[in-house]
Amino acid sequence: MFKKILTANRGEIAVRVIRACHEMGISAVAVYSQVDRAALHVRRADEAYLIGPAAAAESYLNIDRVVETAKRCGADAIHPGYGFLSENPRFATACHDAGIKFIGPPAVSMEMMGSKTRARKQMEKADVPFVPGTSRGVESLNEAKEIAAKLRYPVMLKAAAGGGGKGMRLVDSEGDLASALESAQSEALRAFGDGEVYLEKAIINPRHIEMQILADEHGNTIYLGERECSVQRRHQKVLEESPSPAATPELRRKMGEIAVKAAQAAGYANAGTIEFLADNSGNFYFLEMNTRLQVEHPVTELTTGLDLVQWQIRIAAGEKLPFGQEDIKLRGHAIECRIYAEDAENNYFPSPGRITALAEPSGPGIRVDSGIYEGWNVPIEYDPLLAKLISYGESREQAIGRLRRALEEYFVGGVRTNLPLFRQILANPDFLAGRTDTGLLDRMPERKQSGAKCDDETIVAVAAGIFYATNSMAASGNGAEGTSASPWKKSARNEALR
Ligand code: MV4
């Protein structure tokens, strides 16, 4: 077993990994940027090293700096968490070349799953059902028209290098195809440096259901049940639960077996997730594979009783899984809320600043994976996820009841959070009935902005303002507002204008 593990991450996930290390008698090393000197993960670690300035590109994304730090402090493995370098095959290779074990899948698996078209080709070979469409880039408008006509509208244009909705366009009819293709290609090129775009049949208001798998380095792969992740806003997950209210034992078994097949086709090892889109007729399709530990892994930990981070570490150390599929018994129901420093009442505006007061909930069936403490300053430079509140119950009803109670106990002072949003979701009749699909949040009447009346002149003036703001922001790169607005605020404004 490893003696010392470096966590190449920050916030709640770095704290989560440090906890697993300490439970296993492993020494934990943190790295931090200049604005994270006093962060919780630094305080919880046994050693901590400064790796650069606030900008992630120069600190948490700096491969050379992270690997060099691990070598210098004598770490024998690196856990990448999620985000940052976690799905970067060059990072996994750099760790390997430095004689440090990367706690995650082989670089080749990450590479294959990083390209959606390559992944689709591989899944096709392995007989995994995926959304009807092409498995290579569209080469011309005419070709796109032919394929779309065969698939029948609506269709979806997607970036091969994408994920998370970037470079994605829903196309309702042939008349919209030309401009959608052009804008999808240019967005993909800007976001990923790769303009390759392919076509899929669009599934309307699908559910987003994903399957957790665990594979050791000796060829054993098992599935650990699904997570329902449909409650999301603009491709940002907000609440996840397991089991899915839409899943039957039959669907779970089918989806699980397909997920195992997909993982094996990718030569996968360690923890991974296969994402599916499900329609309301019981069909489901492979969407993509996430080659990392996910934010929402705790719901699976609670329903399986397994510590996924510990198993990631054991697998990376070469251990064989001592249990098989038949030993996995799912029990109860778990729900996770992602607590963000943002103002859900005001267009989800980011809300960084000092945590002046903090009361975290506890009690039966409640787990809080937090990256904050009272008195700490939430920096503006990173993802605004503060903590995750996870509830567990014997039934979905009990999990909801405990979550509601915990939300009443939860208090965060000094920054705005999306806690009020969860109180609304947990009172929503569709959510309570398990009718969760990806359109749920947009349909919630209490979330609708007040419909302000507006004359034509005002509309023209606002449009001109938006045109000016978006153009100048794109042109100058760092915004027309100079130093007056924080990067969070600027990107939030840009987001709100989309
Ligand atoms: C789709 C789809 C409908 N049809 N593909 C969004 C993120 C990206 N990873 C895949 N996404 C979607 N792909 C087809 N063919 C609808 C979505 C989608 C979505 C998927 C998962 C979770 C939330 C979503 C919200 C809107 C659209």
C-alpha cells in the first residue's frame, strides 16, 4: 500500500481524499494556490505545498509543478479528484513517467473517451446502444442535411471534443441547420481547439441516468447502481439521487451490464461512470463515459456501503476486488444537494466572500462533505461549490424528510447560497412524485422570473446593449469592464446573456 498520497485538487474533494488517506494510515499531501493558503484542504493535510498563483492554469492545472512537487515530497501516488487534471491523459502519463502512480484509469482509456466520436465508434464495436447518429465529424452542409433527413428532426449537433453542452445545438428543421452547424463548429473550435461536430437524433426532455462502475487492474469489473442526475440547470447538476425513481431492477441490470461492457471495451480500470440518456419509453442510450471520480459519488457510497475513494486507492495499489457482482446489495435511498456560493434568487449570480457564520447540519442519515469553514474567504477564481449535503433513508420519502430537516438546520452567513432553491425543489410536486427529467427546473413556476412588460424601444435598447457587451467581451478577452468586475461576475453575466 502507498505511504504518501498527493491530492492534486482543492475544496471539498481534496478534503474527501485526505479523509480516505487518514482512515487507511496513509500520509496526505495537499497543494494550493496563493489564494488557497488558508483553505480547509491545506489545514487537513499532513503537508502542504504552494504550487502557484490563483489562476488555475498556473497552479492546479500545472502538470510539471504538480508532478515535481510529488517527487520532491516523496509521494508515491497522486489522486486528481474531479475537474482540473483528472481527465487529462497527458497528466496520467507524466505521473507514470515520474514513477508516481496515478489514481485513475490508464491514459489510453481517458484518451478514447475524451473524443465523443471515437468513443461512439468503440461502443458500436462493443454492441453498446448509443443514440442514433454519426460516429465521425460532419464534412459539409449537404452531408449534414442528408444525415439529418434520415435521422428525422429534431436532431442534435455536438462537438466531438465536447461534453457539458458546449458546442451543442438542437436543430428543429432543415431551415435551421446551416446556421446551427456554423455556430456549433466555431464554438467547438473556440472552446476545445477542435471544430469537429457530429449529428445525433435529439431526445426531448430526457432523463440523465448514469451508472457507477468499479474495475480492478486484473480484469474484474462490476457496477454499483445508477444515479439519477436530471435535476440540472444549464448542464450544471444541482441534485442527484440513487436509485433513480425511473429505474426498475430490470432496467438497472440491463444498464449495469452494458456499462460493464463499455468499460471493458475501453480497457478501463479504477472508478468510472457511464452516462446514459433515457426517454420515457424505457429506452436508454450511451452518452459518454466520465473517466474520474464524480462529484455525486457519495450517493452511491451510501446505497452500496462501499467507500469509493478507498477502493480507488486499493485498486491503484494493485489489489484485486474481493467481491463480485452478486455481492453488491443496494439498500435504501440517498439524495445529494450541491451547495453553491451563488444567488439563486438573482439569476444564479456568483457570490464569493467571507463566510461570517456557518452551521452545518448533522443527525440521522445526514452527511456533509464540505470544503469551507467559518471565517474563510471563498475565492472568486474557482468553481463555487462550497459543500455537498447528502441524506440517506430506508425509502425515498425518509431521505426527503431528512433532507428537508437538514436544510432547515443549514446556515451559511456572509455569502449567498442556493440553499433556498433546494427548499423549493423539495416542495415541488413533480420532484416528490419522482417525475424528474432534465426540464424540471425550467418548468418550476416558482423559479420563473417575473414577466416584466416591455415596449419595442426598450427591447431594441437592451438588444443593442447585449450586442455591445458580448462583442466587446469576446474581442478583448478579459471584458470591457476592465478591472471593475470580478472574473466570476463577468462570466456569470456572459452566461446570463446566452
Ligand atoms: C442530448 C440530448 C438530447 N438528445 N443528446 C447535454 C450535455 C451533453 N453531455 C449531452 N447533453 C444532451 N445530449 C441527444 N441526442 C439532451 C442533452 C441534454 C442534457 C443531457 C444530460 C443532462 C442534462 C441535459 C440538459 C439538456 C440537454
